[in-house]
Amino acid sequence: MCRCHTILSKNIRGRFVFSNMFKLCINTNLIDKLVYKDEMMERFKKIKTLAVPIAVYKNRKEYVYDWRPVPDKSIAIIYATGNIVVGKSAKKFLSGNLMGSETIVNAIRAARRDKNVKAIILRIDSGGGSGLASDMIWREVKRTTEGARRKPFIVSMSDVAGSGGYYIACAADIILADEGTITGSIGVLGGKFSYKRLLKKIGMRFETTKRGKNADMYLQTKSFTKEQREKLKKDILEFYQDFIKKVAEGRGLSTAKVDSIGKGRIWTGDQAKSIRLIDEIGGLKEAIMIAKQKAGIKKNEKVGIEIYPKYKVFGLLNLFNRSTAELSPNLPDEIGKFIFDVGKYWVYEDENILYIMPYTINIK
């Protein structure tokens, strides 16, 4: 315990160590291996002992994922819309639509377990977001495309499927996009907003008590030190290498090839097909036809369509969940755009590594 405390004090104080912390723990023999939750549960099944849950947050289910029985054969369409965040999907005042990892993972899992669902379509309209949330969704897609319970998994890209939006798509069996879809943006953003100079101008001063050299690394009242910038660059590079590795694996490309078309570059759907980031040009209708074909369903055979997630609208409450653009139509364009852009990133206040497109594209 003393050795563990010493290692923590010297090396892993502060949130900047998200990716390096676990490697440090392996190197110092504090842990044996990194695995996903489902891989851990599979290991527990092989051990002849009682598996004790690591954590139980709530005893009751807040929502029952009820896939109603429709025709014997159905196709699930899961809408993945908005900035990707950890937790549940929502529509916020400043940030607009949010794609929650918990909501999407549960939807994919429920569709995979439903015997009536013969294929799954993930309809993506997202410029990315949280690196952690994107990885959780990617993992569930990966589980659906392999193993005993595998089902045909088709991605249908809407207007945008970039950065984290592409990350969650790359493990699918087939990817479709429209000719004008904006996709790619294989890259990583990291950093923080620093208010140091602003606070100085208005005469405000903050005092910080810390333990650990880099405990205040992401404090927004301070700028990065040279050492902290180097640590951040190292973290970003590791996340980027993981990104291109997963794209290469999912698309059957070399990591060098993915790197050459990555580094944040965006592509139209037409361009993406020529460089093998997608498979076919087409919309949701074409995705349904391909899903039927992959599931062994005849072309003219009727199937049920299950839409997910299902949201309930509560009249007046929905007003407060509208985006800034909807509620402020009379604001000057510059102010409205600024509020929307800032609000979009506000949800990532506690996350410092993002798979997100660094720009907003407006087609006029």
C-alpha cells in the first residue's frame, strides 16, 4: 500500500494522465492487463467462484428497453445524432442534441439480443465528441459484428459523420454515405480554455492549494507549463494512434494508409468511397435494402422497422430543451453563432481529449 501511494503521489496526480496512468500501473505491476467490461465479464464466467459486482449504482431500471414484437423479421434503425458524450442522450439548451454513449450502447445491445431483429442500421449525424464515449460505442458495434450473436451491422451516414462520428462507424460491416456527406476528420483534439489573461484584466486572482506537480494541469485559471504541454501532446498522439489502428482494422487498410488520409482531413462521401473510408453511396433506403440482403431476407418480403431511441415529448418541457438557435432567432448572426459554438464545447468541460471536428461547416 505504501508503494502504491508513492507511485500515485509522484506520477498520476491530475487528470492529464488518463491514457498514461493505466500503462504506468501495468509497468509497476499494480494491474495485470487492460480489458473492456464485457471481456472482464467473460473472464469471470470461466472462474469457478462467485463474481461480485464492482459497483451497483441503482437497484431499479430507469427505462425498460422494450422492443415490441412486430413481424417475425425486423430491422432496427438506431439514430445516433449530435455531439457524443458519456451518459444518456439529451437535447440541451446551449449544446443542442447530445448522443449519449449509454443510450446508444443499450440500444445496440437490445437490438442484438432481440431474436426478431435480423439486422441493425446505425444512422449517424455527428461531428464527434468525447473520446471515451466514442470508444464505448465502437466497442458495442464491434461486439455486434463478431461472435456467436453477430448480426449484419450497417452504418448509414447522414449530413455529417466525422471524427468520433466516423470512429463509431469504422467497425461496421458496411458503411454508406450520400455523395455530399462530410466524413473522415480522423484526428484528435486536446487542451483547455485558459481564462488567465481575462481574469488579470478584470482584477480577479485565484489561489490554488495542490498536492502533486501536475494536479492543476487542467485548471482554467492557469496556462500550461512547457512540461504539461509535452505531456498533452503525448496523450493526443497515443489517442490518434489508437484511432488510426481501429480504422485500419475495420476498413482493411494499413495504418500508414489511414494516417495519409487522416490527420483531421475531411472528405465528401464521394471522395470517401474512392479512398475506401466507406463502401457505397446511398441513403437510408439503400441501407435498408442492403440490411435485408445481408440478413437473408427476400427483396420483396415485408419486414418490421424498429426505430430507436424513443423519446417522449412533454409539451412545455420541450421548449426548455430547444437549441439556442431555435430560441434566439432575433439575435445577431455573430452572437448567435458564438453562443452556439461555445455551448457545443461546454459539455466537454471535464474532458480534455476529444474525437471532434475542429470546425463547423455551413453550406450556402
